[in-house]
Amino acid sequence: MPEPLIVASQLVKRFGDFTAVGPIDVEVQPGEVFGFLGPNGAGKSSTMRMIACVSPITSGSLRLFGLDPATHGPQIRARIGVVPQLDTLDTELSVQENLWLYGRFFDLPRAEAKRRATELLEFAQLTDRADSVVDNLSGGMKRRLSIARSLINRPELLLLDEPTTGLDPQARHVLWDRLYRLKQEGVTQVLTTHYMDEAEQLCDRLVVMDQGLIVAEGSPRSLIDQYATREVLELRFPAGTNEAAAPQVEGIGERQELLPDRILVYAHDGEAALAATHARGLEPESALVRRSSLEDVFLLLTGRTLVD
Amino acid sequence: MVSWHFATYRRLWKVNLLSSLVQPMLFLLGLGVGVGSLVDSNTGSSDVLGGSSYVAFVVPGLLVTTAMALAAGESMWPVLGGLRWNRGYHGIAATPLDAGDIVLGHATWMALRCGIATGSVALVLACFGETRSWGLAPSVLVSMLVGVAFAMPIMALSVSAEMDGRFPAIQRFVIIPLFLFGGAFYPLSQLPLVVQWVAKVAPLWHGVVVARGFTNGNVDWVGVAGHLAYVALWAVVGTVVATRRLSGKLYT
């Protein structure tokens, strides 16, 4: 097995009295796409900033490429690409200038930086906007430019902090496609998200974080297998009566979860569970059978939905 | 770092250069020619001015104050913007460069900007017999140093500012008073002693005295070294404090 690219052990980040992260243990292997999943405030971004070597750790240890960020920050930063949660693009400069000037910060010769900028414009589908000022781009274009810019130094590790937050579905799919191509090229990726579908689509392996701690770890599939049944039956009763209906549904599935607007029944066979519901004489307003997802895992582990 | 600043500047340079040229020229005309004709006809004034005409007296003051005003302005909003609004500094912090590189890049850029602005003013002044002097060239260099001596401490302030609320206050209570009472337009000896001492704390007066020595040809090299060392001290201390504060802001 190759040397892990990131090793964190007993990693802690504190701001004053507030413990934002940890202690957590994480290992990321080369070529892997690794996700930190959790609601806002779970400590994902703080963890990412420590990995990006822009935030000193409070205690524990952290190694990237076997190097210590405290002593080799610039050397590590030279080998990683960062897509921050908030874009840090130069809004007054053109798309093209944003790319090649950023390359200059990595000490690339001017000609090489411009050559790579042209390649990356192609990759980010921004070639026809090369001379546009960043201010005039759409949100999705800015995000693609941020990703393109983070690749200017041909990073071995790419860090993406909520890469698709605030984008429309179409823009998200374009981004996912680009990230998948990078994975095929062997670029290790670490990303944070609070979108379950994103994590399922992109990540080989992920950890679920809640209140600074890791509450589960595994591949999306294995987490679902471990913590949820194969299918879920979603029952909606008329507004305000979900709570009253809950005890009557009891026992149909292996487990159930009462949410404000619906009841989730976890069962191996969703259709059978629905038939059983009807057999008990219950008349839900609507019923939906679906595959279980990471959202269900998260709900079980933390008792809360992700985006709240 | 510098090419990044330069690329941003390139978009605006025409307007920018014009305004940084027009303003000192207006002052020169208004004060130098207008007030000058009054001053020069006043017997005895030439002794106070060290034997030169008023226009010749004002020229070095004009160069150095131009650099001061430019560097001060460019070290307020753009610095806060890099940290908080467009967050360019955070983008740079994620690369092998760090806070020290950003601060030194800003210092270099300020020196260049002041060089471009005061150099163009000097070029125009060299066209007129009244103001032509070889001393204009070293005066531009002095202006660059004074610019950095203002830019760096102000950058240190800007880095720890939460909002841009204090900037107008700095302009009103530091930059404009220095402009008026810093020895640029009349000798400091015309002012009460207390005001003289206050004016001498800031780097402006020291730069003006040195530049004036060059333009009217009375160079006291020991004095030059002393004054410039004092100006440089402001630049160095400002750089150190700005670096430390910026590092604290970027790497938390």
C-alpha cells in the first residue's frame, strides 16, 4: 500500500474556548476522492484550512506528503490546489489574467503560465470568455474558473471547500464532470459538501462530521449498507397529523424516523412496506418508495437533516 | 506580486496617471505662480526661502507630498479589499507565497507607483527653466522612499481594520495636515515650535528637506543620510508590523 498523502491524528483546532474540530483521525490515500460531509458549523472548513496549510493546528499531528505544515507550509502549498468556499478571484482582471498571474505565484515562468492558462481555459469551458472581466461572469463560470486556477500548478492534491454551493443543477453537473475527469487523471481530491447526492456521486470514501467530530467513516455504499436499509418509504399524512400517525406505522419497517413533514419507514422492500401500511387501513396523502441515501445515514447518526 | 499589481493598474493607468499629474500641476500653478508672485515681491522672503524663488522652493515639496498622498490612499482601501472584499490576499496565501511576500510586494509596488507619478511630474517640471534642475532626479528617488514610509505603517493599520471607517479620519487628521503643515509650501520655521516638532515626527518633512537640498544645489550629505535613515526607519518598522499583522489575519 502506498504512503498515505494526508495523515491526521488526534487533530484539534480551537478558537479560544471553542473547539471547532477534533480530535479527529483521518488518512487519505493517493488517487482517492475523499469527502468531509456535515451540516454548517460541523468543522469541515476548519479542517480543510488546516490541510491547506493556512491554519495552524492547535494540537495533534498533521502530515501532507510526509511533511509538517508548521515547518514546510510553502513547500506543501506548492503541491496542492485550493478551491476556497468563497472565491478569491481578482474581479477586476480578465479570466485569462487570473489564471496566468496565479501561476506566477507558483514561480512558473511567464510563458509556461500562459501556456497552462490556455489549456485550463479549455478544460473549464471558458475559452470564449478568456478576455472577459471576472466581475461579469455567472456564478457557475466563476466557480469553474476557481477550479481551473487551482490547477495551474498541476497539484497532486486538490482541496475543494463546498465546490457547488449556490450553483444551479446544470452548473453542478458540469462541475462534477470536470472533477471526475481529474480523478481519472489521478489527482487526489478532498472535498467538503453538505449535499448528499454530491458526496455519493464523487467520493470514494467519506467521513461524516458533526460538531467537530467524525461520527462515521466509509464508502457511500458501505455507510448506507451499515446504517440504513436498502429502501425507504416516505409517508406524508395531512399536515399536523404525522405525529399522531407515527405509532400506527410502528413495526412495518425495521426502523422509522418522524420528521416535521413526513414519516420515513426504513425497510428492505419499500413496496411491501407500503402495502402493509394500506393493510393497516392508513391513508397517507402521498407515499414514495426510494433507495436509501447518505441523507438517511446522516439523519440516523445525528438526528438532524443536513441542510437546515 | 508586482506583476499582479501591474496587471490591475494597467486597466486604469491612463486616468490614474493623468490625475496624479494634474493635481500637482494645479498646485504648482496656483501656489507657485499665484502665491509665488506675492511672496517673491515681498522683500526679505527670499532669505527665509534660502535664496530661491518661491516656485523653485515649492517644487520638491510638491513631489514628496504627491508621493505621500498616493501611497497613503493606495494602502487603505486596496489593502482592506485584498483582505476582505475581493479577498485576493487569501488567494495568494494559499500559494507558496506568504504574508511577507504580500507586504514586500506592496512596498515594491508603492515605490514604483510613486516613482511613476513623481517621475512624470518631474519630467514636466524639467521643461521649464524656472523649475529645471538635476536635483529633480534624486528628488524622485526620495519621493519613492517617503511613499513607502507612509505606505507601510498605513498598510499595518489597514490590515487590522474591520471596516473602512477610519480611513477618512487618517486622510483628514494625518495626511492633509501634513500636506499643509509639513514644510512643503513654506519653511517649517514659520510655524510655532510645537507644531514644528509634531511635523518632524512624520517622514514627510525629512523627505522634503532632502529633496529641496538636491533641487537648490545645497546638499549636506551628513544631513541627507540622517534624514533618509529616519524615513527608512518608518518604512522598515511599518513593514515588520504589517507583515506580522497580515500573517495573523491570513493564517488563523
